[in-house]
Amino acid sequence: MLRLPPCLRTALILLLLLPLNGCIRLLLKPGRDFEKYTPPPAPDYAQASSWAALPTKKDSADAVPRHSTLRDEQATAAVDVFFIHPTTYYSPRHWNGDVRKKWLNKYTDRTTIKQQASVFNATGRIYAPRYRQATLFSFLDKEPNGEKALELAYSDVRSAFQYYLAHFNQGRAFIIASHSQGTDHATRLLHEFFDKPTPLRRQLVAAYLIGFQVKPNEFTTLKPCADSLATDCYVAYNTSDAGHESSMFQPSIAVNPLTWTLDSTLAPASLNRGAVSIRFKHVHPNFTDAQIHHGQLWVHAPRFKGFPHFPPSGKKKLRYSRHIADYALFYMNIRENSKARVRAWQKSKD
């Protein structure tokens, strides 16, 4: 009998049982309250093993689509990228993932680090911390447990960022990028370290806060990027099929990744520089259009394999979500835009 890794067994169970909304809560909910379990030990960011990606080691962030001419250019990059990965831990055994678990790290690396963080390897040196991520149920929990699990996760991200600043940054400019749970934590980082005039703020090229709610009035001084070359700003969007209203991640800011504006005009697929599926084999130009609609990013994306919808949940607000493909649908646009923003930032400092 084929023996699946724990992460894939969990994912298969989710796909089979997600339509049963009451059952899924029972399936995913950890068996004890947060206060009654002992969290795994905190990562030691002085150890390379506590990082999913570092520019000094071979890792999944170095990857480029197999049948493409793209190259990993971190060795000569002028800036850094601090990338915070999304949820890859679904288990009900604990409220937070253990960064010592090889199966979890392997799954994280060959999914989100390879498929998302790699988009920036032509722009900057990539630093992606492992952290005690909150389990998926934390976002469904109506009690304080989920909030406490997310608080613990953020404490790791914050520690990793401070370690990065103290030991790796050396005064270089940087981008902060993230997805889903990672964006929840990245938004907190921006509140704590950047939403005010500080010397550190001058090093921030931009933030890519993708796949989570970023409210229209989220920040006091930081603003959404108004065009493709704006710096000291942030990009945010959540993708779903056109024609379907959703309350997921709403209200939220949306920046169109085909035009890099807040304009609600439909941007044609001809502006799509290339999508890259989760199979990570090819670049598909002109793949989908994009249009901002009430804070969502609507797309008419083909139903190709490798650009999945949210797993079936029985809930209309998730059925048409392209959450999993937020980066994949606009892979080349993000890749090229991040380089352009860095050039614009450098020019502004000359």
C-alpha cells in the first residue's frame, strides 16, 4: 500500500470532508485549549535550519520553472526579501506547528517556498523564516485559542525579523512579502516597525501583502501602491472568479497586479506576463485578465490543472476563491514588478 506523508494524508482528508461544515470543525479542532498544551520550542534563528530560505544555502526559493529561461539572481541582488509563508500546518494535534518536523518543513518548502517565495529570486536575497505557524483551525475558532496560537506565531516572525535586521541586513534595502497567514503577520510587522517615520522605514522598498485582509484604513502613514513604480507602499489583493461576490477577507484593499493601480477598469489578459502553475513547469503568458471589484480581484482564469480553487467547503464564499493561486496567476508580473520597484527606489536615492 502506498504510504502518504502526514501532510498529504491530512490534505486528502480535508478534500473529502470539507463539504461537511460541522464535521470539518471537529476534524481540525485541537483536542485541548491553548492554555492546556505545551507549545513546541521556539526556533533559534542563529541556526540555518530555522530558515526555509537563506541566500547562503541551496533551498526551494532558488527554484525557477523547469521549462523557462528564468534564472536565480540572488547572488548579485542589491536588496533583500523577507518572505513569510502561509499556513501549511492543518493538524488538530497542536495549535502551532513544530519547526523541527521534517515532513512539515519539506511540505512547506516544496509548496509555498518554491511556488511563491521564488518569484522574488531575480529581485533580492530571500530570507524566509520557519515559525510556529498557527494551525488552520485557528482561523475558524470562535474562542480565544486561535488568537493565542496566532499571537505565538507572530512572536516567532517578529523574532526572525529582528534577527535578520541584526545579523543579515547590513543596511540594505528590502521588500517584505507574504501570503495568507504570512500576510496576517506581515501586516503586524508593518504596524509595529514601519507605520511611522523611522530610519528603518527608509530601507523599505515595498510590501507585497497578498492573500489576506488588509483594510482600507489599515495603516496610518503607509499607503497602497498607486502605480507600478511607487515605493514605500504596499500591494494587496485577494483573487476570486469574476461575477461572484465574497465576504472572504472583506473589506480589503486591492491593487491590480496587471496594472499596479487601484483602478477598477478591467485589465486584459494581454497584460499578464505569465502565470506559473503549482506544477512549476511552464510560464503561461496572457493567462488571465484581472479587475478590482469591491475590494476583490476578479479574474477570468481558465480551469487548467495547477491553478486550483479553494478546496470544496460547501460555502459559496470559498467555492470561487482562487486563494491558493494568488501568486501563481500573476507570477511573472510580480517578478518583473518587484525588480522595477527596486530600480525606482534606487533612483530615488541617487
